[in-house]
Amino acid sequence: MLFRESAASVATRILEGSLALHLTENFRHQHGRRAGQAEVRSWERSLPALVNALMEVGLGDVEVLIEYSLPLTSKRADAVLAGVHPTTGEPSYVVVELKQWSEAHPEEDEPLLCRIPSYRDAVLNPIEQVRGYCEYLLSFNGALERMPKSLSGVAFLHNATEFGVAGLRSVKEDQHGRMYTGQERGAFLDFLRSRLAAKPGAEAADLLLGGRIRPSKQLMAVAAAEIRDREQFVLLAEQRVAYEQVMSAVRKAKRSNHKQVVVVTGGPGSGKSVVALSLLGELYRRGVTALHATGSASFTKTMRKVAGAQKPAVQKLFMYFNSFMAAEPNDLDVLICDEAHRLRKTSANRYTKAELRTGRPQVAELIDAARVPVFLLDQHQVVRPGEMGTKEEIKRAAAEQGLDCTVVELDGQFRCGGSDAYEKWVVDLLGLEGGTPGEWEPDGKLELRTAGSPQELEDFLAARREAGYGARMSAGYCWKWTTKVTPDMTALPTDVVIGDWARPWNVYGDRSVLGAPPAPLWATDPAGFGQVGCVYTAQGFEYDWSGVIIGPDLVWRTDRWVVDRSASKDPIFTKATPDSDIDRLIRNTYKVLLTRGMVGTIIYSTDPETREKLRSLVHPTSGVEAPVLV
């Protein structure tokens, strides 16, 4: 939340001309960047329309929570009004989505999506957008879970006439999602009176803000029910847009011989895999021929085990990118390519039969395989030489076949406690986009710490596990890996040695060894704690607490990072791999490792100067209270 005051106080700040300045400064502090011009314009033009309406109907004592953060995500509702219900006397909350649009029209045959003349891409219908916010809040805020009838949602298009947006009303309206235009301002005032009394709302706001937060439904924990039963996730904003774009393409493919490529891009934790699972679950229930594919053995094998635990047929839905070399064109209705940044130039490897070694690009094979190929990717997660999955590469491959390519960009953050400030801090720390390391400013969403030793890191994580959280340790690939375990061994080889602290890597291979889970299940099986995971077993997964060991392959020297390729023991790097590629891939590796945690991250470096640099950026007082487990 950026700002909280009574409507009367906010109205005073608007008259003084200071509200936007307060919001701009608070935004910079919370998110580590400046607010965009569009956001500032919205504060200057839309918030007065809402606050003036509240004042006009005598609701000056209602609390206005501006830019209210949805729990465990970076998504924000424009405003939440907190007060007392005029009939029941109980707390009452109204989620408000404000739009400056003067006109908007539903996407052809897709009322859940709409087009605005000044926007390039389709966006979610605001009625559905605010309904999603309400449903999400009910799922994750303990205070609302106990009194679901206290919550309502409304979109206020204060510049629009009915004629300009009438088509949006083809979406059903209910308590959680309804819409009023500027032309209907009187009806909007009546709605506010029906939900809020002319009484102070501070106590209700305290109750909402103090609600216990349930940790996010982690991907693997609900995968089985998602695919076999019903939708477990609430898709927000761009996630829902991506979902609807794919479902629209599926319907077009059914009606006519239509083929369309969809690309969904987003950073770690933006919800790409949630979109993928939601699509697969819905398509599976509808009987649409669809498969899920990745380039990750860990991810695919975990999905087969978790999602197909009770129904073996479900296991067959999860494939690899190189499974489609001999596929018949358009044999599938939908192919969902998750973790598509791991696409390779071709699917061939040393085991590929000679007749299949055609040299055909892997992306072309995947596009050929389905009427609606869907690619979900994050270009900053390329960690191996030869991985080449980018938005541009897929668009180029689609254009070569004369196919339409729709791109949806997810800008939300659902990992790292929903802290987009933390993701930016990591990107700047590693210099991935030209930034420089800066001090971590706590934003109340994620706890960040440093450790002075690997034992301190492990002890801290063990304490978090005792408190009921999940936790894992991971490290850069800086220690050789004993890949053969012999029958006479009584313990896993302790390959990761730092001083007198030594721990094993996660198990090599697909079988459990001495009570430790196989490599693909290291991130999801509780027995994975105690082994150190590498980027190949951590990528694509999430856990509550992440402990990251930065090895000697990345060290801070005076004023810059130095990548030491000789310190990397990753066998995938060869003498032929250029220094520039290794530099980029090692930094990307630590980006992946540092963005696995949902609740918090603790970092240790094996290098003294690097430890001191990290300590100077992350102060001991930077901790925040983690969300309470319920």
C-alpha cells in the first residue's frame, strides 16, 4: 500500500496539490524505481474522481487505501475503501479499479478481453479485473476469509459514457465485479452509499491490514487438483489476458483451419507456469488435445510425479521439447511450451537416430506440432550454452511460416513475496541490465539477510523449517560432483566443502539414494533439505526460504564483479565457450538462485571481500516479519 488516510484527508491533499508527490516518493521507496508517467497521471486524474464522489455522499471518514498491494504478489488495486456497512454495522470493503478510458470495446468473440484505441494490446475487461482482485483477496487474506460478504468490487470509468463502453457489459456483473461510467455517476454514488456508512473506517482498515496472510499455493502442491479437478489458482490481470488469448486461439482453431502462435513473457515468479497449468487443466477437462513440454528434466519429472500421482494418464501430458521431432503437423490442438527460454537450436543429441537428424530448428518443430503452440519464457533465465529461447526468435520462426504471433507480457511478481523491488535489486546487484548494486530497502514483502558462514546460513534455514516453512540451500556450480554412488557408501559424498563445513550436492540421477530424493524432486520433496541444489534442480521451482551460496566463480573486486571461469566446475562449459557467454550465464545462474524464495532469502559468499560488499548492502535491521503460516 502506498498511502492510507481518510477520504477527507486525501481530499485536502488533492486541494493542496501534494497527493501525487506523496505517492511518487512512497512508490520510489517501496519499489526501488520511479513511478511511470501513466501511473502518476492516474493518481492526478482518477483519484480525485473517486475521492470527490466519497465526499459528495458524506463518506469523508471512510479510509482510503491507495495502491493496495495484493498479498504475496506485486499486483496492486488502485484503491480499497474500508468502512462500516450501513445495514449490518460490520466491516465493509470496496475494491475500486479506476480507468481514465473514454471508450473501450470487447475483443471480437472475447468479452473478457477488450481493446482501447490508444493501447497496442488487448487488456482484461475491468469488470473481470476487479472481480479477480476480490477473489484473490478472499483466498489470501485471513480477515476476509472469515467474512466473505464484507467485500465488493467496482470499476469506475469516470471519463466514459455508456455508448463508449457498452460492449464491456457482456461480462456478467455481481458483487465482486461491476462497472459504472461517468455518465452513471449518480448510480455510482448510490452504490457507495449501499456499501459504506458515514462512520469512521480506521478500525476496519486495521482489521484488513492485520489479516493473516496465507503463503501462496505453491505450484507443485496443487498441480494434481489443478489438472484433474478444477482451477485452483486465481489468475490476475495479464495472467488472465494470456489465458484468454490462448483459449480464444483454441476456439478459432476449432471453428476454422486457423493456426496461431502465442508467446507469454515474464520474469521469475510472474506466473508463467501458473498460466500453463491453468490452461492445461481447463483444456484437459474440455477434452481438447493438449500437452505440456519443457526442456527441464527436473520440472517435467516432478510434474509427472505430483500431477499424475493418482492418475497415470495425466503423466503422459508432460513431455520434453525434443519429443516432437517426428510429430505429425498440427496433430495436437495445443502445445504448451513452459520454460521456453531453454529452447535449443535443434532437438538432436547423441542418441538421436540418423533419420531424425534433419537440422530443423527446435522452435519450428514445436510450432509445427500444434494448431496453437504456446511459449512461456524469461530470457534472463538462460543458464546453459546453446539455450536460445527468446521472444524475437519465436516471432521470427512464426513469421517464416506466415503465422500470426500474439505476445503477452506478464509484469507482475508472485515469487519473492510479490516484491518487484527485490527482483529489481537482484538485477541491479548482478548488473544484468546495466544497473549497479544498491542498498536493499525493505518493502515489507520479503525478508533478506546475509550469513557470515555456511553453518550460519544452514542453522537459520533449519530454524525456519522448525517454524513450519519450507527451505532449501543452493549454490553456484563451483564444486565437482561425485556422480557415482556405490553400494558400500553409508552417506552421500560431501562434495560442497567450505572450510570445515561440508554438504552433499543433491542426488545425481533419477533415483533416491540413502534417503535423499532423486534430482528432479530435490526442490519439492522435504527430504531435499540438507543437500545443496544447483541451478538445474532449482530452476522453475519455488520454496518459502532460499539459502544461496555464491561461490568463487563470481566475486566482488573493489567496484565491480569479476567472473572467474576457472572456478566453475560445470561440465557444460567447454574451452570453446566464449568468456562473454560464461560471464552472462553465471550471472543468470545467480539470478535464478536468488529468486526462488517466496518468503525470504539468506545469502553467503565464499569470498571475504564479496561477503563484506553484501553486508554493506543488506543491513541486519533489514529483516521484516515473515507472513504468518495458518
